[in-house]
Amino acid sequence: MLWQRGISRSRGGEIRVRLSDHERELLRFIAAELRGDLEDDPAAADLHRLFPPAYPDDVEDEAEYRDLMRGELVDGRVAALATLERTAANERLDEDELQTWMRALNDLRLVLGTRLDVQEDTLLHGLDERDPRAPELAL
């Protein structure tokens, strides 16, 4: 059987993580970077997609919601990113760790997409290696 890279579930239900050392280090690095950004300034413009408005048509209700929930929402994202950092070297994940990885990776995807101004057609025709953003877009 060929060694397959990525994350997969075995027939017995075990969750296996088969990533290179470089991929694992990259996950740790970008998770730590975003965690630091969230801890420093969760209201930064490039993090706005992590906190979509709950009440887009009501400014007062939205402000009240943010006052009540912002800390809890930030803490949850920070904890998920810390788990990704802590478990990036693991060969196996339990179900809770897998769910946490999925949340953390989605947050990373949203923030990287915002920072790189990724649009629906950005990679429609493949990645242009001459694009100065090519390494980040490849990520």
C-alpha cells in the first residue's frame, strides 16, 4: 500500500495525520502567528471574516452582541489555534482534536484569503509562479 499524505480515517476509525515535517512546522508557525494577532488586536481589519455580524441590520443589537460575545469568540479561536500548534507533530488525533483542527484551519483559510485578497477566480487558471504572492497563494 502506498503511503498517503494528509489526514485520513482508518477503517477502525482512527484518525491518522501523515504530513511532512515541513508541513507540520508550517502549521505550527501560521497557527502561532494568527493566535498572536488575535491576542494583540482581534478587531484588526484583516480578521473581520472571523467575526461576521450577528445583526447586520441593527447597529445597537450588533454592538451589544459584540460586547457580550467578543471575548468568548476570541478565546475559542485562540484555544483552537493553540491546540493545532500543540498537536501538529501528532501522528494520530482524537475526534475532539480533529474537530478543533478543522475550526483552526478554516480560520487560517479565511484570514489568509483576506490578507491576500483572494477572489473566486484567483486560482481559476492555475498559479502564476511569477506572481509575487505565489508562495502565499500556494499556501
